[in-house]
Amino acid sequence: NRKGQNVLMLAAKYSQAKILDALIQKGGRELVNSIDKSGRHSLSILLLKLSNDFKSIRDKGEQKVLVNRAFRVVRLLVRNGVDVNKLDLNKNRPRHYSRLIWKLTRRYTKKIDRYLKEHGARR
């Protein structure tokens, strides 16, 4: 796309865990840490999109579903070697974006931030 995002990044961005897993299994693991024009990789792209989507959804049930789908993708990316400390062009790490979500609501999103921290992510 015009942002320089490949198919793996787009699958992550839209929390498509099954598609993402299939891409990784078919040799896409090397793309997990590739970057778009903003210097973001698949994990940062997912978390930024999640923070933007979260702002527009007020229903707690929908928020929970959104976070659970994203969390499955986060775990899949981490298991397949995504760099949890990769800086983008704005000097932000993936955990910065997870904390943006966490500030909106701590109800569901704390688990993503905690998971990244447990896997070595810094702020």
C-alpha cells in the first residue's frame, strides 16, 4: 500500500491471526520485522491501529473482543521473533503504543502491555 506496508503487516494491523499464521508458515517469518515508510513494523502497526480503533468504540463488550483479537496477534508475532524494542522513525517502541491503549482503559488492555514487558519490551 502507499504506506509501504506488506501483506503480513496488514494481516497484523487488522488482527487477522489465522491469515498472519498462514503467512508466517508459508515463509513470511522473515517479514515480521520489516518496516513501513514510518519505520514501524507489524507489532507497532497493530498497536497503533488498536489505540485508534479503541477511541471510537464505547461498548465494553466490543472493546474486549477487539483487545482479545489483537492479543492473539501480539502473541503470534512475539513467538515468531518480532523485535519488541524496535524504534520507529518517531523514536517510539511498540510498548509506547500499547500504553496509549492502556491509558484509554486499563480494563482489558493491561494484559498486552504486561505481556510485552514480560518479553523484554521497554517503554
